[in-house]
Amino acid sequence: MNHLAASELILNKDGSIYHLNLLPEQIADTVILVGDQDRVGKITQYFDTIEHVVQKREFHTQTGTYKGKRISVLSTGIGTDNIDIVLNELDALVNIDFETRQIKEKKTSLTIVRVGTSGSIQADIPVDSIVVSKLGVGFDTVLHFYQSEQVQLQDFNQALEEHLDIYARNSKPYVVPSDEALAEKFMSPGVYEGFTGSNVGFYAPQGRVLRLPLKDGNLRDKIATFEFKGKRITNLEMETSAIFGLSKLLGHKALSLNAIIANRATGEFTKDGVKAVDETIRYCLEKLTEA
Ligand SMILES: O=P(O)(O)O[C@H]1O[C@H](CO)[C@@H](O)[C@H]1O
Ligand SMILES: O=c1cc[nH]c(=O)[nH]1
């Protein structure tokens, strides 16, 4: 078997993986991903124990136990480009032998749950609610660089392409499901089922205008009015699509939860974002440890 060259699988002097700075033993099989590095401690404040705290750049990781379950919490920073780094390096930590630089025969499947913030694009999904994403749609390009057609929902892709009539020089949106069993476990009467759109920016890519005019002033409306097989796109953020896509390709189980802090249809913003995020965190921890 080929071994991975030093330029491809990059390890630091202490043997840790390049960006995340983690050693294989420092990561749990259940991983919570957050965008904001300061959200890591807001999750592990509820832990019984903390074994490891590691930070490099925006990638801050803490591993410990909650109700006896070993969990790692890791910040990705903003954007699907960072998700490319995080998912590949997380996978390398469990599925590549750092001594021999070879892919392990027996693979480990991680459980990966994003706890993020997001803007609803539907008037009836209010601020301060929790959206559990069963589907993700990427307006980014990350998945298009991988052989990934098999994990994309091609019928959704096609219907969406026709509906959006997107500018030809933009990338084509791709639709990927979350892990079905994980999504079922996390659904409950108090939360909203989501079809989450991830885009490459916060402003024009999500249809926000401050000073610069939009190439397509109707994009957000077109996204909000898309309906296919009884599903509509519920909210916009910047990571879920690539988390779902890369997890499916690598054999990991992924889900995304978002605290809705803005409602783009009504123009509202949450009055207490700290509380909205904390409720999402506590919901996630309870669901992860539920029998
Ligand atoms: O709160 P996080 O997890 O960072 O998520 C959302 O917030 C950031 C933008 O403000 C983007 O990362 C978006 O996806
Ligand atoms: O509207 C929003 C709110 C949070 N994060 C986003 O990416 N968009």
C-alpha cells in the first residue's frame, strides 16, 4: 500500500495533524463542531471532565466527558473552505495510521454534529428556534472538487437549478442529506425540520445588502420559494453543506443544528443570542446522551 507523502499528510513535529494540531488519542468518536472558537467552552462548561484543550488558529478543541460520554468539541471558524480542512483532518486522525502513513483497513465512523447559528428565510420559523437540518444545500464549491455525485441528491439538484436560474458563473448548488438515524433521534416537537443552505459569504451570497448591489436581487426569494418533494429551504448559514457532503463521502454520520438568530423574511434579530445558542447547546448534549 502507498504511504502518504510528507507534503500531503502533513504532521507537526510532535506528530499532530497540521491545522487542528491534534494527536489521534485526543479526539473522541463523537464530535460537536461549532463555528465560533469561544463557543467551545460554552459547551464544555457542562462537561463532567475535560482531558484535552488544544488550539491552533481558529481551530480550538476540547475533549472530555458529558454524562460519562466522551465527546470532542471543535471550532471550525467560518466557511466551507475551513470545513474541507476540518473534515479531512478529523478523518485522518481516526482512519490514517500516522506512523506508517497508510490508510487503516478498519475504518472508524465518527458522529459529527454542528451546533451553529443561522438566519431563517421562512417567516414561520422564528428567531430563537432550533432547526435540525435533514438536508443541506451547498452554494459553495467544495464538494465539486471531489468525486461526489453519488452522495448528491440529483433530482433535488436539477429541480433547484431550474428554479433558481442561477448566474452561469456561480457554482451549481448541490443537495446532500444528513445522517437519517441521527436526524430522527434529534427531531422532537419543539424543533423545526431543516433544509439548510450554506453559502460562501454572509452578505451578497446570502442576499444581504449594505452598500453593494446584488448581482441577483431575487436570489434569496427564489431560494425561499423553492419547493420539491414537500421540502423547502429553511435557513442560511455557511458550513452545513460541506459537513454533510464530506461526512457522507468519508463514511461519517453528520447532522447540523442551528440556533435561529435572524429572520430574514421578517427582518428580526434575536434579542438574546447567548440564550438561543445555550438552548441549542443543551438540546444537543441531551440528545447525544439520550438512550
Ligand atoms: O455561529 P457559527 O457556527 O459560526 O455559524 C454561522 O455564523 C457565522 C457567520 O456569522 C458562519 O459561520 C455561520 O455559519
Ligand atoms: O443570517 C445569518 C445568521 C447567522 N449566520 C449566517 O451565516 N447567516
